[in-house]
Amino acid sequence: LQDCFIRELKEGARPVCPDPRVITSPCDAIVGAQGRIAGSMLFQAKGFPYMIEDLVPDARLVERLRHGYYVTLRLKSSMYHRFHAPADGRVREVIYQSGDTWNVNPVTLRRIENLFCLNERAVLELDGGDPSRCLVLVPVAAILVASMKFHCLRHGLDLSYRGPNRMSCDASYRKGDEMGYFEQGSTIIVLASEQFRLQSLVEEGKRINMGEPLWFMPEA
């Protein structure tokens, strides 16, 4: 059953938008809450705000992401479970935050405050070479999904992990390259700094596939 959940793609199954002005979806998902970050506040569902500093345990990244952009991508259990680079860049560190494994379905998101900040998660900054811009992926674990695998690390991250919560690495990715996988459906929150001046290309509640346009960068 696990092999089914983490199966790889057939060649050509998910074409990746080649336009350098486009940031693509890192995964197959249902688009959740999205928009501008109000200072450091964003939303998990209507009426349920949370703060970047509660989600991302790194003061430097929090400061860079203020007034930026966010989108929540929910992977259903029936979807493809691997995630890919939404743009060219390099990952030099994975920050791991242990936590709970609340369900991340829409009903729970409307009932449990700060849910994403309570759950087990990882933070990966994708450095595209422009020091003024910051692009971050936050894979969030959920019920039955307390295990995340990142190809830039030698070991998986799960509730039994007892090592350091900051792990150095050095991995370069081109847009569309595979970065890792969940062992079942979960959520990825994509965060971007305001310097990107992004335009959203998706609608809340709609399905998006890995490699399809997520944001447009008019000044790329």
C-alpha cells in the first residue's frame, strides 16, 4: 500500500511549465487559502489566522517573508505524493519542527486554531541566487503521514526522529526536479517574499497538478 502512495510519475505525466516568469506548483493538490501576508499574518481558512513566526522557527526567514505571499496546497490521499522544485534554486538547510499530526482536511482547518503551527513540519528555503527574494516550502505532516522524506537528507523525518532540528545540506534543483515525498496525503505551504511582486494563477478550491503555473513574476 505504501508503494502505491509514493509511486513515481511516468515520463511526461506532469509537464512542467518552462516559462522562467512562472513559479509552478510543487505537488498535485487542492488549492486552499492564498493571498498576501498581512505583516506576518496569513490564514489557514476563513476567519482562522496564524502568524509566520509560529509556523517558521527561524527569525531571519520570518523577517524576509513579511508582507509577502502564501498559498496552501492540500494533497488528498488519492493524489500523487511526491513534491518537486517550483523554481530553480539550492537548498542548504532543512529545519525540522516536531509536533502533532492533526488531520488537515477543510473541516479540521475551520475548527482547530493554528493547526499548521501545531503539526510536525519542515522548512526549506529554495535559494534562487537573488538575495532580495525568498522562496520557502513548508511541508506539513498530518494524520497517518508522520513521515517525510527529503532527497537532500540521508534519513527520513518522522515522530521517532531525535536528531538536531537544523540539518545542513547542499542540493541544487531545476524547476520540476523531485525534492521528496510524503508517505500519504498532506499539505505544503509555499511562501514568497514581496519582492517577487507575484500574480496568482490559481483559484481556491480548484485542483492543480505538479508543474502547472502557480504564480506569475512579471519582473522576472
